[in-house]
Amino acid sequence: MHAVARRPDRGSAGGEEIALLTDFYQLTMLQAYWREEMHDEAVFSLFVRRLPRSRNYLLACGLDDALAYLEQLRFPPAALEHLGTYKELSAGFLDWLAELRFTGDVHAVQEGTPVFAGEPILEVVASLPEAQFVETFVMNQVHLQTVLASKAARIVEAAGGRAVIDFGLRRMHGAEAGLKAARAFYIAGVVATSNVLAGRAYGVPVTGTMAHSYVQAHDEEIEAFRAFAELYPGTILLVDTYDTRQGIEKVLQLAREMGERFAVRGIRLDSGDLAALAFEARRVLDDAGLDSVEIFASGGLDESEIAALVEAGAPIAGFGVGTAMGVSRDAPAIDLAYKLTAYAGRGRVKLSPGKPILPGRKQVFRVEERGIAIRDILARADEEPAGRPLLEKVMARGARLPAGRLPLESARERARDEIGRLPERIRTLGPADPPYPVEISPALADYRAEVVEALTESRAGEAVR
């Protein structure tokens, strides 16, 4: 495996016309707000209604791209020209849209923070049109990256300290997903990626071995190994193209040929009974005095298979993980919502069955004992601290604050620390029993009851009229 030099973390929200990457109804609502002069302050909360059955927690990710988008939001002439082709949008509205910028505040949990159902990942405080319009893009970025970071965290946990490498680019759902995934995986604890552009864009370490096609392209397997080892000292050789046991013997042959020049770092097993092959390979290598040659495994692995290999004590130093992590195969979507919780100084709720909303701005307090989280308290934003507050102000008046510029390495360190603070039952792969408790503070519960009562009375009055 060959790492390239790291570059500074550089996120990007997209091209000049990124404002068009939205749902059309955001524009029609925006025009309606403009026409009705509804520009008072609004609060929107982004949260997950419920966790997937296979998740005990989610790892928040995607904030960096969301904030970059908010900073850059504008409609350039070409975008406005395109919007002018829609009969629903008036010329006056488009003139107003040309001046639209995001000028609000954002409160968010930092990337790499475990979150639970109902807890705000971020809250947007801005004029109603601004806060409403950004919904689609912000949800898109936070959803994708939180899904993938959460999956990667499980795989890293299953690996038990062994290296996990991202091999998933080829089967991910599009180029941008592959790029954002590499960053999310790194935050979650994956050590490197095969994605070269992710190395360029974010400074994620890049690594790679060889494909079966390289071995196939040579007349003899030993020729392929010889050429690669000469060109790349410290490389990892893929030994299962034809027969894994014979492939390992070819590595021994190469070691004898090269003598002191032999610097192969490891072998990679990509098929078959990985545990049995790893034990046999370790024995053969050690007997030949090649105890420094490590064993890596790949081949459709997910966290359950990795956990089984680790539990069996298989002598595997690291895992290359592709599709299962790249598309979060078992839980490819989460029930993420972005909902209005206050407007013009009044709390707002929905009464739809199964879709409760807690009104107003909120804070999440994580209560810990001896460094281990025991419960979260979801409270009103102005309540006295009942634990460690998780939501920080990361943007003010449309500009990022220092808290909104968490470097990639810091996000990675935060994830490692925050996951380490979770109870062991929450970090396990199976369903936690009991689940992690999230309590609603009495003040927030009372406030919701007040808002619901006022709304119910208002609707009753409308019915009478």
C-alpha cells in the first residue's frame, strides 16, 4: 500500500449554479413568502425521527459541506435566466432572488458526534425564506454523510483496532457520493481510501495494492509478483488469483530470490475461507522466517463478517471494505427531517400521527458518569446546563465562526473520543438492551403542551367561524 502526502482539508459545496440543486417547491414556497412579505425569523431543526433497526446511534457528519453551501448561496445570472423559463416564477420574484444571501445563524453538533433519535443535528435560525430554501441541500449533505459515517463506525468497531481501508468507490452511487464517503469514513476511523481525489480534496491518506487483472496480464504469477515488488518496495501482493496456497508459495519463492532486497509488506486474501486461509498463511510465512509480512483481507466484507474473523482470532492486520460500507447496504437511508419549530416568535408544531415536532430552539445535554455517557436530555436552548451541551453556534449572520471550521483531523479525533464515551452496549453491533435513553426536559415538554394547546384552540375557533 502506498500513501501520498496529505493536503489541507478542503471541502466544497459545488459549482456556481449549486442553488439550482433544490426541490422546485422550495422556489414556489419562497415566492409565496416573498409575495406575502413573510420575512420574520424562523427556526428549522434537522433531526432523525427514529434510528434504523440496525443502529444504536448515528455519527453526525456533513456539517462542513452544509456550511460551505450557506456561505456561497446565491443565484448567478445564468441560474436566474434558467428560472425565468418557468411560468410559475415572476420577474419581480427573480429580481428579489438575485439579491438573496443566507444571513442567518446555525447551531450544530460537531461532525463526529454520536446522536440519537429526536436530537437536533443542526438548527437554522434565519428569515423564513432563507431558512426554508436551504432545506434540500442541507438535508442531502447531512443525510448522505451521516449514513456513511455511521456505517463506517460500525465496521471500525468490528475490526477491533485493526486497520480498515475504503475500497468502495467503484460501486458507490455516483462520483460525489464516492468523494464525500471517503471523508465521512475517515472521520469515523477508517485509516485510508483508494480514492485519489479524496486525497487531493481532503487530505485523506490514499492507499492501494493490485487487482487480479495485473496478475492475469502476466504469463506467470511469480512474474507479476516480481515486477510489482521490484517497483514498489513495501507493497502488498494479492495471492488468490488462481490458488491461494500456491500464491503464498510464490511469495516465499520471491523472498528467496530477492534475499535482503525482499521488502513486501503483506499479502492480501480476497476470497475463500478467510479465517482458515489466514491461519494457514501465517503459519507458512512464519515457518519461512517472514513473520514481518502481514495479512490483509477483502472480498465483500461487512461488519458481521469482520467481527467473526476478529472473534476467531484470525491473524489479519487489516480489512479492505467496499460495497457494504460504500452504500451502507443494511441501512442506506435514515428518517431525516428538517422541520419548522418557530416563526415570528412563536413555537410551531405538527400534529401529524407519528411525526412529532418539539417547538423552538433546543439544546442537547449529554450526561456522563466517570467519562461514560449515561443519558441525553433534550431541552430548550436557554435552559441551565444539565450536562455537556452538544449544540454549538457554528455560523452567525451567514459567516462561519471558528467552531464551524473544525479541521478534518479534529473531527476524526472527536469521533474517536465521543464514540469511546458511549456505553459498551451502544457500541456493539447488535440491538442495545436497553437503548440509549434520551429524555425530554420538563420545560420543553411543558412548552410543547402550551404550543399544542394554543394551536388546538386556534383551529377550534376557525371551525366555529
